[in-house]
Amino acid sequence: MLKRYILLFLFCASGLFAQAQYLFIPMDAETQADHLKAYGISYWVLEKGTKVKWLLNYRGGSFLLPNVEEIKKELIVRGVSFEEMTEGEVSTILELVASPSQNMQEVLLEKAPKIAVYTPTGKLPWDDAVTMVLTYAEIPYTKVYDEEVLTDQLLLYDWLHLHHEDFTGQYGKFYRSFRAAPWYIQEKKEAEELAQKLGYSKVSEAKRDVALKIRDYVVGGGFMFAMCSATDSFDIALSAEGVDIAEPMFDGDASDPGYQNKIDYSKTFAFTDYTLERSPMVYEFSSIDMTTKRKINRELDYFSLMDFSAKWDPIPTMLNQNHTSLVKGFMGQTTSFYRPEVKKNVLVLGENRSNKEAKYIHGIRGKGFFTFYGGHDPEDYQHRVGDPPTELSLHPNSPGYRLILNNVLFPAARKKKQKT
């Protein structure tokens, strides 16, 4: 009888120890119902003070969480696919990930980064792809604009996104098509009033100082992510410090004669040797952008994500986590970057090599990092003014939007020195 009880106890105990202790969130194409909300869950767990393991290149860059009932319920509510795993099952996975023969790596996410989005008051989430995906993934963010930046409030945040913005003070170069449109007139008026409130006589001068403050934020250790026209206009503003490149319809006086020769490329983050577009009638800032130079049919418009060593170069590997290495292209005021004008020390993460385009780039500036991503909306091929917003519930597995969310989680990772 005693032997029977001992055997029964051992059987029950073994079942207890074999209980699932982990929640595994797969990020491959076959098994994840909502890739975008999976990032939101990981961020939510970090906010609660619990660490998350990010398994780079394992089933699309999967996440590993503790098996807590509250987390499990949240996964179900948000529609994120997950698997319950035992200690033994997880040990087998981690052993595979750690193997020198596998291009995989385990990265520990430790703390939810505080997120700021540089965007004007009154802009709605669907005016910008990043605010749209943050809202969909249920990742909280705070809006900041010129006043907050100029009063050093960026120091409160770990990660900064630049809204579809023009840091050159030329109002997005919309002059030719929209100068008589009520929204353009109103936005120009509001920008001028804000600049005057901040003590500037010109919007271009205010935007220049905002760009310089953002530069200092990155140099001091911040993480900056920019899309579309915020990418090249930011660098142009830095390179044109002390030079008037705006024509009279933008700032009330003439530009500096021969200003192209006064551009200082050493001040930029990502681009060099570009030629500025002088005409206010051309919807373009410079030769950096590839929009008008593209020779790609829409059906064939894809860019390739570069393959990096997860163990030696975890940073670019993190930024490129996806369930596909081929991503649909999409356009914007700044669609992509002319490869010969990308600085040699800047890492190209995604490109269309046949057209000499860099789509997705990353670099280090001082103690901080920046990522530039060309195009306006990964699921709206050619977004135009007044077009309806993208409904992200129809694109929960968007590889183009995943690249944005990789950047959101990137600051949460325990950093290792990049070898590339």
C-alpha cells in the first residue's frame, strides 16, 4: 500500500514539474495571427516590470514570456497566437539558439522605453504610419513638438519618432499644388505663429534649432527613428546651419546666393554630396530621394532585408526581424535614398539593389542611434493628401510595419557592441 502511494505521489509530482512555465509567441508567417499586436504584448509585459526574451531569427524573431495567467488572458484578448511550453521544451529551443552553427541569438529586453512622437497638435494617429501602428499595437506614446524639443523635454524619453515633417521650413514643398488650399494656408499660419511665440522671425530658423536639439538628443544617447520626408529634410537642415536655403514664398526673403556650395555634409547623420532642389515648384528637397528616378513597376516593387550575424551583429539583426526577407515597396515624398549619397559609415538594412536604392538605413551618432525608413505607409503604396487612413486590422501581419515596431523595442534590449 505504501509503495502504491509513493508511486502515485511521484507520478503527480512529475506532472506538476512538467507544467508549462513559459508562453512562447511565434513570429513566423505560418502560425502568428497578429504580428503587430505581438509587439504590443511584449511592450505591455515590459511595462509591468517583467523581462522578455527576444529570440532573434528563431521562427521569425519570436518572444518568450513567463506563463502568468494575466499575460495569457491578455494574449487571448488581443488575438495574439501563443504556445505554452515546459522548461524542457524551452531549454531545447535556447540550446538551439545558442549553438554556434545557428544564425540566432537570445536578446533580453529589460525595460519598456518611453516613447515620444514629434508631431503637431491636432494630428490624428492615421496621419503617420508610426502613430498608427503604435495605436493599433496598444503601445503608449507622448506627443511632443517644437516647444517641448526646444525646452529639452526630449531628455524624458528613450525613443523619438519624427513625424512626416519638413525641417527646412519650406512647408513640405507643397507650394505648387496646394498653396491655395485652406489646409496649407492654415498650417503655414500656425507654423508662423508658433515660431514667433518661440522667439523666431522665421519658421526655417525655428526648425533649424529643433533639428539641432534632436541631434544633441541622439548624440547624448537617444534613439531616433524617422520616416518619409523627416529623414532627408532633417539632414538637410543640419547641413544648412547658418545658410538661408528658403525662397521668398516660404520665409519672406531671398535665399543665399550660391547656397549649394555652403552646404556642410560633415554635419549630417546619413547623407552626403547631395544637390538641393532650388525650385519651389518642384515637390522635392534634394537628389537624396529616389521618387522621380524610380524605374520599377508597382507589381515588382519590393526591397530586400539584409542578412546579418545574430551573434556578432545583434543590433541590425534586431532591426530586421521579420517573417520574410522580401518586403513590399511603398512610396512617399521621400520614397527611398540614392545609394551613392548614403554615407559609407551608415548601415543599409534594406535595399533595392537593381535601382541603387536604400530603403531602410541605420547608424550611430555619438552615444545614440538613428534609423531612417523611406516611404509614408507600408500598406498604402502611394498615399496622397486626403486619402483615407489604412485600416491596420486588415494588415495584422504586415512585414513593412514590423520594421517600425522592431525599432520601438530596440531600446529595451541589453546592448552588445556591434562588430560590423
